[in-house]
Amino acid sequence: MRSSGSGKSGGRGNYRGAGNNRDQKQGQGRPRKPRPEERRYDVGPGASPDGPKSGRGSSARGGAKGGPKQGQGQGQRGGGRTAPARSREYETRTEERNRERYAGKKDVKLPKTFPGAEQEGERLQKVLARAGYGSRRACEELVEQARVEVNGEIVLEQGLRVDPEKDEIKVDGLTVATQSYQFFSLNKPAGVVSTMEDPEGRQCLGDYVTNRETRLFHVGRLDTETEGVILLTNHGELAHRLTHPKYGVKKTYLAHIVGPIPRDLGKRLKDGIQLEDGYARADHFRVVEQTGKNYLVEVTLHEGRKHIVRRMLAEAGFPVDKLVRVAFGPITLGDQKSGWLRRLSNTEVGMLMREVDL
């Protein structure tokens, strides 16, 4: 029968007392097995003779499961874990090896491509990649395929250095625009003035390029009521040559007229139509479509005089209802919508430059 004074606190006191008696009995007989926190795990040089035994168990590797705990007098930090102790001799040898390994490393040799190196220019594949021909690896493949030439000579080795400002670089025979030039094609809507600014406040070409990082200017002009391709760029020499009569860059137009038209209309246009400022001749003429008396005709010419197509057809007896320029040299309108601006591809830029010997 339990005494009236026994309770939860009394039960815990009896349990602790029983544990102390058990420890005292073990101390009288065989040596008590040390608890994990009381063991020593010295390994390496200077290990204690009472340290872990050889073998494959966790004790031989320096501790029980979970790693050894902090021993007595060895940088104890709140009972945290620590790495195995290493002798001072081991630390000294490690420091000497590190000194030998990194000795003289202050005089680092700069790579050949480092800014300020003796070699001048840029690697060819880097210039091509910046011009939009793909990654550097893709540009290296262009060189391997013998498709790149510099100053008229095909490049047969990788890593050639070039000067983008002076050297003439071509891919597949087309000149690469290596500088920060920009080239755009705009499908000009009817009613837009072919100027970059208009003092009268009318809609103009500049309204379509207001967010560009550099100032652009138009190549030639289109009548206000004429739609179609007009080029915009900041490459002054290219723009000048594209509009110069010497290079004879052809422009193609689609005109809507009312017939019937005679069979010799094309021959008359090719032979030349007398205008107030001289003869005007078409390079090509054909009927594209006919619906009753309505005709859609194509006229190609290399002249750039004001209202030239409208004046020629009107003089021949067929006033133009609607006119669209569908091609400027190698740049075609395609399915580009009215009012849309698109950047020319590298191939298109190269074709334009070849057209005017650039």
C-alpha cells in the first residue's frame, strides 16, 4: 500500500534514485561503458592510444552515428560538433604546400583577346555574331564552309582579326553591315507625307520611328497618295547611291487604271513618253489582272522623278486611280501590312549594298 505522501513528484524522485543506485552497482563491478558525450574521438597524427580501434565501423572512422561531439577542453561551443583534431605538424605542411602552389601567381599573363593586348582588331566570328549572323559557333561554321571573305579573299582559318571600320567583310558575296547602321522598310499608307517632320502637323514618316535609338532618314520619296515600300536608314552613303540615277536602282509599281487599253501600251511606255521635263521610259510593263474595264498593271522603271508613273500613264491616256510601290530594288513589299515597319535582314542589306557597289 502506497503512502499518502507519494505522488508524481515522488515517483520521479524514486526513479532518479533508482538510476543512481544502478550506476553505483556498475562502478563496483566491471568498468562502466562511457556515454557518447564522454567518449574521445582523436584521429590522425597524435591520436590517443585509447582512441578508436581499427576496422570498418563508425567508431573507426571517428565517431558514432551523427558524428562526434565536442570533447573536453577542445574549443567547446555549447556542445556543438567539431572536425577531427589535426596536429600542428600537419597544419604546417599544408601551409607550406599552399605557399609553393600559389607562389609567383601575381604576374598573370593576359590572354591575347584581353583589351589592351598587343594584337589589334576583333575576331572575325565575334564581328559576324554582332552583325546578326548567329552565335559565334555558327559564325565559325560559316568560315569552315568558306562562305566568308575579307577584303576580297576567302577566309580559311579561324580566329582572324579584322577591323570593322576598315575591312570589307562579306558572307556569300554580300557585304556585312558591321557598324551600328539600321535599315527598315515601311509600307507607307496613303495620306502620309514622305518627310520625317511636317511643319503643318500632317502625318509623316517620322511618326513611325519616334521610338528608335538613332535618327533615321528616308530613301527617296513617295507621293502622298501613293502607298508601298519606302526605306528608312541612317547609312548616308547607301541612301545616296540608292537614289542616284548613276546606279539605276529599279522600282516596281502596281497601278489601277480603267480601260480598255491598247495592246501597244507597253511598247509606248518602253519607247518613252514625252513629258514637260523630258522623255520618261519604263523598263518593264505587263497586265497583272483584268476585271471588265478595270485593269491592274505593273510598271517597272529606274527613274525617280516626281509623280513619274502617274504622269506617264496619264499622258498615255490612262489616269491612275490607285498606285502602290511593291518593290524597291531587291526589297519587296510581300505580305507587309499597311503602316507596318520591319527591320531588314542581313541578307537584304547585303543585296542592297551589292545593288549600288558597296
